[in-house]
Amino acid sequence: MNLYQGIKRRRSIRKYANEELSLTRLDELEKELESVRKFDSEVSVGARLIRDGRALQEDISGIIADYGKVEAPHYLVLTSEDTEDGYVELGYRYEFVVLALAAQGIGTCWIGKGFSDEQLDRYVQLPPGQKCVTLIALGPLPDGEELDEIGDPKRKEIGHFLVNGDPGNLNEATREIIDCLRRAPSALNGQPWRVIVEEGTVHLYLRARNKVTKMVLKSLNQLNRVDAGIGLCHLEVGGNHFQEAVETRKVTHPERRGLSYIGSLTDRD
Ligand SMILES: Cc1cc2nc3c(=O)[nH]c(=O)nc-3n(C[C@H](O)[C@H](O)[C@H](O)COP(=O)(O)O)c2cc1C
């Protein structure tokens, strides 16, 4: 199964089987973390696998459980430099891992952080200059559950994401690619992505928050940047499935008030 099928089947898993992934699988995952795809290789982000997730869970007094009602056998602790580009990069790089796990029938759930970096001290050493931004819970699905293709995801209609134009004017491939985008996970299912389609290029934007909201909701603002990176990963996977010779990168793009540019799916140079 490929990453595109991962997009169609992935959903957040909050209850896991009472068993762990095999040691071999965990070793492979650690190797995969070393060679994840990068959008901007200059930005510092990282991931550490916590193999004994249940111990972490107990040790931090169920904060994770209270915060997101998730109990998983393993976690990835995702860290980033404290910049907006860092958060986007973190979402982009590790959503590829989430999709690869979904394609193998392994459950995941992104978790907005609900505890301090100090509480992680016993489990991971955070890279200097980086802080923990989110976790990804992961593990085998409960008995009898599978990740089946989702026909009608709980998402806004395709037209909602288009800044200009009518979804009826899009060609079939572009519609399918935007469908891949809207299926992405996002904090509180906020789906903060917007797109402008211009001669075959899909420009991705994040609905910007005003300065006051940004200050008051600092952590939600960070998570929305993570959402943006996750969306960019979905655009790229969708683009590679439905078109040939495309890639995501920053290009000349239209500016719109209230929208913050993230990157574009466009022809390879
Ligand atoms: C950055 C980010 C943070 C999230 N934080 C949490 C969380 O703390 N607890 C939780 O249960 N789900 C969390 N989620 C999962 C979203 O609620 C979920 O992706 C969304 O509701 C869509 O559902 P789906 O993933 O099943 O498609 C988070 C997702 C993202 C991308």
C-alpha cells in the first residue's frame, strides 16, 4: 500500500490494542525517522521514539489522557526550533511517517502538547535549541479494527478551500489533489488550509490569525503552522499520485490579505 492509500484510510486512533509493535518494526521506524523527506532542510526539527509509551503516560499523571484522551503503546516526541517555519517543517516531515504507518495498518494520532519539556526529561533528551511541539501516538489497532478507505470524510466541501473560483471549473486531477489536502488531520479539525489554483499550480496558504488572537492563542497558532505543513505533505502525495513530475516548493504566488503563504505544488523544474 502506498502513501496515497494512507491518505484515504488514515484516521486518528485514540484507543490502541493492549500490545506493542514488534522490536523489528520499532527499529525500522527509528531508521525511517533519520531519512524523512524535507521541505526546507535548513530548518531544525527532530523526532524521538518513546518505545515504552505506557510508562511515559503513567509518569506524567495521565496528562496526555486528560488532554486528548489518547493512550498508546508508543509515542514520537516531535521537536522544532521556535519559529513558524520550524512548525511547518515538523508537520510536513512527520506526516509522511504517519501516512506510511497508516498504509501498513498502524494507528496514529497527532497530539497537541499538554505538558512541559521538563516532564519529558527522563525519556528523551531534546536537541539544543529545540522544544517539544507535538507528539504522535502510535501503535497497533484494537482487535477487529482496520483502517478502511473512508468514503465521506468529516471535512468541509472542496469549494471551501478555494480562494478563487468554483470547484466545478477544476479539472479532475486538481479536484482529487484538493480532496487529498482536506483529508489531512488538523488540530481541532480546524482545516485552516486555503488554496489558489493558477495554471496547474496549487498554492497553499494558511488562514492567518490577527495579532491579538495570535498572542492569546499562541499554542493554537503553533499547531496551525503544524497543520499547514501536514497539508503540504498531503498536496505533494496527492500531486505525485494524480500528476507527473510535480513537487512542492516556494514559488512566485499571489498575495491575499488574511492568508499566509506556505508553498506550492508545481511542475518540477
Ligand atoms: C497538530 C495537531 C494536534 C492535534 N491534537 C490532538 C489532541 O491533543 N488530542 C486529540 O485527541 N486529537 C488531536 N488531533 C487530532 C485531530 O483532532 C484530528 O486530526 C481531527 O479531528 C480530524 O480527524 P481525523 O484525524 O480522524 O481525520 C490533533 C491533530 C493535529 C494535526
